[in-house]
Amino acid sequence: MPRVAPAPHGGATVRLPVRAWRAARVGVHVLRGLATTVGVFPFAGEARRRTLIRRWSAKLLRIVGIHARVDGSLEAAGGNVLIVANHVSWLDIFVVNAHCPARFVAKSELSSWPLAGRLMRAAGTIFIARERRHDTRRVNDHAAKALAAGGVVAVFPEGTTTDGSVLLKFHASLLQPIVDSRGRVQPVAIRYVDPTGARSDAPVYGDETIAASFWRVCGQRRLIVDVAVPEPIAAHGAHRRELAREAEAVIRRVLALPAVATAPGTAGDRAGASP
């Protein structure tokens, strides 16, 4: 699926030794995370695993110099909740997990990422093969079971990343599990800005390698991620398309972004998520 092309990246950067030091610290942090998933997760309860995921994600953001400002409380969402967020960067997953660990629905290609793929699997990520339309049913079954058990699942209904200056149409297919479980949809609006408050393109994940995007993020002097958590939306008795439209409208209003048409070459109700 095509991504919206990112704008030129700007903002103050750090010296090469600082950037390299950050990258090395992230590498060590990832290895520690893997060790935790192998040595601790099999013996830990759900609450303990959530605590570890939250702490690990928050520390990752601190290492790369990202400060989170949250308007509202994701923790107040409770269980049987589907988090629905706009999608700008691979950092979005860690931003959400730093405040409310969730089982993300992500494209199957991510499972093959070195180290990170294993971390995502250990964290309970549900991978979807977007090229196989019928795979949505399998994914929705897994998500419905997690929600019915009081869990939290997160999706990016745009189906791809943007540069943060637009909001693509929300595809509704992955919202069916929250309708079936009679839970709530929790809209989450994510915006990356520099210290002056201007939108930052540095975290944007466009048509480039994850390594290139990661290296650019490590080089930023300071980044701020604003996370807005509006009131949740009751899913009981609603149609998934109604929920998708309402969640999209709420996030667009919070971010003050215009609506745009569905990404080229996609069906109006296609499922999917990307890094």
C-alpha cells in the first residue's frame, strides 16, 4: 500500500557521537528486552508483563530523546477496549505501549524484522497478511478473544503511515471485534512536534528502510510527542463503519487535520496496519 510521501526533515540535530551513543543504547535495550521475554515472560502473569512492556517502551522513548505529553489517560480506558490511532511512525507502537500496553494488529512483514519482530511477537502482536483479504477473519477472531477476556487491542485504521499533515480514511474491517465484544473504541491522536511546537517530520516512516528512519530519529536534539485521549466511544449496537467514521472525525478534530480520500489503490474497507 503506498504511503503518503514525507516532507523534508528538519529540526536541530545532535553531533555524530551522541547519535551513535543513542543508537548503541537502543541496541542494548532491545537485547535486554529480548532477554526479558525469554527469561521472565513465561513465568509472569498478565499484569506483570504489561508493567514490563510499559517500562521498556517508556525507556526506549527516553533513550532516543522523545518526551511524551499526554492529554487524558489511556490507563483509564480499562479492558475490552480497542485503541484506534492515527499512524505516523514506527514509534507510535511504543508511544501507546508506554502508557497502555496493548496487543497491536500489524502487517505480517514486521514479524521478520531482526530482533524487533521477536519482541513484537512476545508482546502479543497479532500479525495480518494484508495481501490475503480473508486473513482479516482470522485476525478478528484473535482480537475478539483478547477483548472478551478484558484485554486491550490497538489498530491503525488508516492502513498505512502518513507524514502527519493529513488523515486518511479509516477502514472499518478491524473494528468488528469490538462490536462483537460490546466494548469501547478509544480514539488516540498522535502528533510529533519540535520544541517550538511545529510539526516534526523526523519520526515519519515513509518509503525508506527502518534503519534509515531509526538513525534519523537518533539524530534529533529533542522531539515531543503529543498524545490526545478523547472520550471513548461505546461500540455496543453500533456498526463498524459508523464507529470508524466517528473515531476518524474525533481524531481529525483533535489534530485539526483535513480529511482526504482513501489511499490510492485500496478498497474502501480494507484492513491493515503498518509499522
